[in-house]
Amino acid sequence: MVTRALDVVLLGPPGAGKGTQAKRLAAAYELLHLSTGDMLRDEVARGTELGREAESYMKRGELVPDELVGKMLLARLHSQQAAAGCAFDGYPRNTEQAKLLDGLLAELNRRVDIVLYLNVPDEALLARLTGRRSCPACGAVYHVASHPPRTEGVCDACGGALVQRPDDREEVIRERLRVYHEATSPLLSYYQARGALREVPGTGSQDEVFELLRQAMRSSRA
Ligand code: AMP
């Protein structure tokens, strides 16, 4: 039996938990976790031309130009690991990117099957993002108050030194939220119009939110 690829988009403001939940969904449904933020941070860390170009936008909390992100995405989408489908995390970020994604998937005889919208109010996001710490070595994410590592500043999973993302400082967070409301939130009606949008409250524990996402996936595929 040939199973069709499954492509899922996680939408939501910065700090809604898209990265954490996208990783879990990708593992549960055997999808490629495709995070444009992680890919860009990797380009910056490796000092590539793309990374150097992207860095100034990222530092300010602005969107990296569509063309740069699109090229990066295209390569990943055509890789063998993406053949069974993807959990898109942080892409698309505006209507132009959503249209590009539709086109790229159509070339592969695929489409955005489900859009999971993690809804978290702005007040909760600031506290989440300022307390977020991550491990550059293995990608694990912690929070100083709600999900602290066993030893302060040290990754439970690999022993790496935890860092605060440079764009998780308060003034940059405010800009990222502004960009989200202006550029990204119109995507809610874009996907709602085609019946693909499923809204899930993102305010519970990681396990609770994951369970709600699984329910939304089940009801969409029924
Ligand atoms: P994220 O990890 O998804 O919060 O992304 C961190 C930063 O990377 C964003 O604030 C943007 O500067 C950049 N970025 C990530 N994904 C995109 C995208 N799809 N389009 C443009 N910029 C992006």
C-alpha cells in the first residue's frame, strides 16, 4: 500500500511551543521536523553567506527575506527525509511564504493537510520567552521557572552549556510579537478559508498540549 505524505504546519506566536510540539509530532507521526528558525541559526553558527545575511534580521526580530528562506526550504523539502511529510515549524511566516509552500508542495503532488494553531495570549508569551534557555549542542529547550534543568545552566540530555537565544531579550521579543501580529496572523484566515485550520489552546503543560494536538490530528484525518 502506498501511503500519502502528511504535511502539517504549526502556527502560533513566538513562544507558543511550536518547536517543542513539532519535534514530538514529527517523532510520533514519522515526519521531518522542519524548523526554519533552527536552520537559520545553524547557518549563522556555521558562518555561511546565508547565515551572515540572515543574522542582522534575526538580531532585530525581523523576518529574514522570503527569497533566502525559500531557497533553504526548497533544498530540505526535496530531500529523502522529507518524502513521508513534514512538520513545518516557523514556516510559513507570511502570505507570500504560504503561497510559495503551496506551490512547492503541489510540485510534489502534496499539499498542506493540517494547520495546527497554538493559541497563547501575548501576556504569557513574554514570560515564557525571557525564561527560555536552550542547548546549542542537542537542541533541548528549558525554562528557568516551568521546566528547569536538574543543574542550573547544564543540559540534562547531553551536559552542554545552556544559552539564552540573543533574540529572546525583551525588546527583541516585543518586535517579534509585533511582526507576528502584522505578518503571520493573517495566515489564520488563509488556512481557515480552506478548512485546514485546527485551533488548540497552547497554555497547558507540554503533555496536555501534545494530547490536544493528537486529538486535532485524529479528527482531521478521520
Ligand atoms: P524562530 O526560531 O522560528 O522563532 O525564528 C527565529 C528568527 O528566524 C525569526 O525571528 C526570523 O528572524 C527568522 N525566521 C525564522 N523562520 C523564518 C521565516 N519563515 N521567514 C523569515 N524569517 C524567519
